[in-house]
Amino acid sequence: MRPAKPLVQQIQQRVIELQKSYVLLQEKQARETKEGALQLERSALKLIDILDMIEMLAPEMHDATGVRIMQKIQRRLLELLRTWQVQEITLTLKDEVQPGKVRVLETRVASGKNSGTILEICRKGYQRGDKVIRPADIITAE
């Protein structure tokens, strides 16, 4: 008959097993957090596409009631994005290009403007924290 493992060895073995389980749980949580963030960003992009459509449609609507309804929809979609901590990338026509936050579609000759100055914002950009979800599409001075 084999003697039972001393109590200290049993405890050490159990501690090792618990440490391995802890590491595996941490890895699983990190994966799930990353997957959740990616899913949120995909959902945010779908909402942003709807906002783009609303902005394109709004000038075409001549009925005041229709315009109010579209504005309400737009506000609610923006509120939802804010709850997800997604915000518009703020740019002005005086700004210089911000690498990673914009996509330059075209450069034009513009007198009196420094090279790289934003001339036109064609499509809004959005970010969540410091991560750009969709860069803004812009036209810059040459």
C-alpha cells in the first residue's frame, strides 16, 4: 500500500491547478472582451451608415413632419452611439490632416491654404475612445 501524499504536497498541487485555471479564465475573459468590442464596433458602423442615409435624405424631404421624424430618428441613433462611447471625429476646415483619423480622397490647388489643410469633409468619421472606427473622408489643399 502506498503512503498518502503529505498534506503540503496536496496543497501545492491544488495551488498549481488553481493558478492554471486562473490563467485560462483570464485568457478567456480577454478574448470575450475583445470579441465584444469588435461586435460593438460592427453594430456602430451599421448605425453610422443609417445616419449617413438620413443626412443624404434630409435635404430631399420637403414635408416638415417628415423632416422632424427624421431628426428624431437621427437624435436617437446618436444617443445610442454615445451610450456605446462612439463619437464623431471633430474636424474643421482650418485643421491639418490627422493621420489615422482621416482618409484623403483628393487634393486640390487652393490659393492661400497651406498644404494638407482640410478643404472639405465629404463623410464624417467616428471613433470609440482612441480607436478610429471609420476615418473621415476629406479633400485637402495641395
